Amino acid sequence: MKIRTLLGAALLASSMLVAGAASAKSLVYCSEGSPENFTPSVNTTGTSFDAARPVYNRLVQFTPGTTQVEPGLAESWTVSEDGKTITFKLRPGVKFHSGVNGFTPTRDLNAEDVIWSFERQWKADHPYAKVSGGSYDYFNDMGMPDLLESVTKGDDDMTVVIKLTKPNAPIIANLAMDFAAIHSAEYAKYLMDKGTPEQFDQIPVGTGSFQFVAYQKDAVIRFKAFDGWAGKPKIDDLVYAITPDATARYAKLKANECQVMIAPNPADLPDMKQNADINVMEQAGLNIGYYALNAQKPPFDKPEVRKAIAMAIDRDAIIKEVYQGAGQKAKNPIPPTMWSYDESTVDIPYDPAKAKEMLKAAGVEGLKTDIWWMPVQRPYNPNAKRMAEMIQADLAKVGIEATLVSYEWGEYRKRMQAGEHQTGMLGWTGDNGDPDNFLAVLLGCNAEGKPNGNNIPKWCNAEFQEVVNKAAEISDQAERAKLYKRAQEIVAAEVPWVNIAHSTVFEPLRKSVTGYKVSPLGAHEFQNVDITE
């Protein structure tokens, strides 16, 4: 069966955009973009993670609204004294969803599913290794191929033993991240036997609180409640109304066509806060918005050129116009709310005259470049196009002619990860509350000296890599903090990207919505949410 015939059912869900508000147990979430697909291990964007999150669980998970790890599909785990063996006891009786393509599970979750889920990302000979492109950036950027020695069944079908090649302090928190979602090995075999393995990533089957119903690209995703191991959610139908424009999202929220929305325009916040029907939840974002300079493309391979460009950009003006008070200027690649943040870092000043001198001294004159800007609004960057225009104007003042470039979101991300850009914007919301998740993932390189997939500046530095690798192997947080501060010093000297801002995250929702919690990790979760009208 071709996927497009299945997706036709999604048209039925469009009525939810109106009827959802009328039904007491239906909730519509105004999201900002279409997912790349529904398998977290092959995605890297928050947009796609949000779309898949209702369907899946992981061995461990974050307590809603926190970075604390709690049991998920594993009801308990033990770590060996040397920190290299983790034994997980799986929760009994965990059911998988049925698929809208005819799949019906015949067994509960067991160790086979866990092993399958990791080996797909790890083993080149896995039957699904090359399905959907075969790129597992998160798995690779977390260093999992070098870290894993084995993932095997224990003494019984409900025990999984993960052996590591070396101790790793953030490993348990890492396994609570989306890339570590557990899939059904039985579903994978069902599709492979049918000759339609590509449906695996487009028609998701998991153990989560909501079961996938239908998807229409750029329009709607529909889920229904699943009475699984975590209990049946309080809402019966969950609809993602894909609405890229923030003004349109707010209009839907006011009209009660959606009850929760992502990423409001900063300019709309005063009106939202005065609206008697709307709650505006907020917290400091565990994030960074940055402007990357591709260190593998001259003249951006020179630190002095990168620093000159940072000096040429009026970040105060960007904070004022783009963030409109909903963010603070960044001087480090990790946010100030994160442990190990280096307060002593001296920020790069705005000094276009000095920038011009430095560029001339570096032999850079008449430079033409590009500025890539994101086509979607993100929590760490509410208006990438306007930011790009402001940077373009700033660079013109120091003699750099820049052309603006953008692509559809999935394509944009793919091309930036491939290093096609000279300069461009992206950002990050932390996945697990550990500095490793920013520093090693976003600025790290693999053992062969090649940049991680999420390393958009394509910058590799041997000392930096040695420092972050060492920090991941020790458990003493004070010692780890010292190492991460040294890593920040190296970044400050090398300027692989221009730190722009750490944003404040705002989550507007109707006052009829209860039980919703703002995630410091940027997740939107609805298991415990109820609606009263």
C-alpha cells in the first residue's frame, strides 16, 4: 500500500481544527512545521521530535517539566561498579500500537525490541540500516558507536544489558533522549516481509500514550489516545495543526481552534498576557541561537576572521528587534542556567571599525558570502529572516557582501549538516540538561577528526575534543565543570560561531487546558494534559 493512500485519511482530521475546540476531550496543538518523518533516530529537529513524541517511549524518560530521569520502559536499572555495564529490567505487559497499515502486534515489548532499536543505528548490516537514508546523526554525535561494546538480552526476555567501552557520565540521561526511542521489531519484520520497509518511518508504531492515525504534510497530524502502560491520557484525540506563521497560530489560539501553541511572536506577548482566556507560561530557555561560520571554507578557517565578523554584528540591536526583550545576549555556547557555565568569559564587543581593521590585516577584502536563514520559527530564534537581514546590513558596513539563502526546513537542515553553507543560522535546545549535550554534540568531532552531523560550523579542535571527551568519562561534577569551563575558553578564543542569544521560552495555552508543563528541553508533551471545555 502506498503511503499517499494512507495519508488521505488525514483529511478527516482537518475538521478537528474546528470541532476540536468543541469536543471536551480533544486537544489541538498549533505546531510550527512538518516533520521529516516519524522516527526520532533519523531526525535532528525539534519539529520532528515533537511530532513523534506522542508515539514512542524510551528505556528511561525525563519527569515532565524537569531534567530529572525516571523509569520509562525499564522499570529499574543498575550500573556496575566500574560504570561500564548497565542492566535494565523491562516493564512487563507493555503493549505496542496497531498500525493503520494493517499491522497488529502479537506480543508485548521485550529485549528484542530494545536490541533492534539500537542496532539499527549502530550495525551497518542491520536490515533497516539504510532505510530512510541511513543517517543517524544523534546516535553518532553522542559518540554511541565508539561507546557501545554490546547490547544484549540478559538472563531472560525482559532484561537488557548494555556494555560500554568506557564509563560515561551522561549515558543514562542520553538514553532518555528521543534518538533512543524503542521500536517494535515485530512491526519492522512485518513491513520488510510485505516489501514496504519505508513505511516504518512514515507510519509510526510505538508504546506511547497516543497512537498515530493520519498525517497530511503541511496541514495536520492526528493521534488517538492509547490505553498503555502509562495509563490512558485524559484527552481522546490529539491533533497537531501545522501552522508555520506565528500570527496565524495566535489567531487560532484566540479563536479556540487550537488550545496550545509553540513560539509566539514576541510582539504578540503583551496582548496574550491581557487575554482573559489565555495563560502564557514562561521560563528561561535551555538554549542557544547562533550564527555559524563554516571553518572548512576560507576565509572562515581563520579564527581572526571569525572574530572580526563577530565584532561586526550588532547583537544588542538583534536582541531588541528580533527577540523584543524575550532573550539575553549570549557570550558562551551553553546557557547561564546550566551548571559549568563560565561567568568569566569576556564577551566579544560590537566594534565595526576594529572588525574592518582585522579583516584587512587578515587579507580579506571584497568578500562575498552567503547567510542561510531558517524558514521556521524556533524557540531560540523567533525571526531568522529578520536576523539575517540585520546581519547582512552589518556585514555590508565592513565590506562584506552577503546573499540570503533559505530552503524548506528539512532540506535546510540536511544541507547545513552537509556543510554546503558558508555562514548560517541555527540553534539548539538542550536534550538532557548536561553540558556534554551542547559542547560535544554541537562542536565536537569524531575519532577521525570529522565534524559531528550537528556541528554546523564544521570546526574541529584537538584540545577541545580531548577536554570534552575526558569530561564525559568522569563522574565528579566539580571536576567535569572545570573541564567544561576550559572548553568554553577554547570556544571563546576560536569563535566557531557567533553567540547570538539565549531566549526566554513562552508557551501560550487556553485556560481550559490543565496539567501542561513547560519542558526545559523544548518538548511538548500531552500525556497528563486535560481540557475542561
